[in-house]
Amino acid sequence: MEFTIEFYETSSGRCPVRDFLDDLKELVGKVSSMNQQTNFDEYLEKQLKDSDFAKRFKKAGQAWDVAMQLASLRKDAGLSQKELARKVGTSQQQISRLESPSYEGHSLSMLRRVAEVLGATLSVEIKRKKRIKQADVAGRKADYEP
């Protein structure tokens, strides 16, 4: 089965249907390119298969989260690093370190002091690593007793 679609132009020489289809084609092309992985995405995906790299990447993400939360709370409070440092009783450089994603020397006492000044609370969670359990092949004997 064959069919032909004819587009009619308006008196101004424009074809609204063709314009719409051209715009749609352009939009689909943009969306398709947004869904494609970049070279970095592909590189990161490969690197995350290495367990050591994955651990370091996760650890860096945790430090990034702490840094961003502290900076956000400070800015929401309308304080500069220097002003926060004065209220906490430390140096501006220490506040800068706490807000650095690469810093790993956070102490609970310092984080508590900063949180208190910023009107926030500190929560630390330690979770047991997931264990892989071996499946019971035959089950326990007690499962079969009447």
C-alpha cells in the first residue's frame, strides 16, 4: 500500500504542517542527543566496575554532600565564612576546609558546633554492609516436622 501526503502552502508561502514537522524533527534530534552518553559517562561507567575506584568515588560523594550541606546552610543563614567562624570560635580557613569536597578531617565536635550556630542538627548513621546470604538448599530439618 502506498500513499502520498501533500502539504499545502498558505498565501504567504508558508506550510504550517511542514514547519511543524521540521520543528518536531529538530526537537527529536535534540532529545536523542541528550540521551546519548558522553565520553565521560562511558569512562565513568567503566571505572565504576573497578571496586577500589567505586569505593573512592562513593567516599568522595559523601564528602561532597557534607561540604554542600554546610555551605548551603551557611548561605541560608546569611553568613560569610568569616562570620560563621567567629560565631563558632574557629578560623575562616577551618570553615573553608569544612566546605571543601576534598576535605576528610571532619570531627563530630566541630560539625556539632557549626550545626548549632546554623540552627541545624547533626545526624550520623552507620550501616552494616549488605551481606550475601547463601540460599538454604534443603531447608532446616525443623521445617519438615509435623
